Amino acid sequence: VADPIYRQGVVAAGSGAKAAIEAERFLQDKGEK
């Protein structure tokens, strides 16, 4: 991927997805206890 703007978008999307997964996992943990 040579285009830096495209690359930045992919990185941001990946970070957002990771954050969403972490948040969902955190909420599931709180719900179980």
C-alpha cells in the first residue's frame, strides 16, 4: 500500500475494530459477575 492516506484509513479502521472488540469483551465480563 503506497498511498499514505489509504494506509492511514486502514490503520484507523483496524484500531477502531480492535477497540470495539475490547469494549464488547469488557462489557461481557462485567455482565457475568
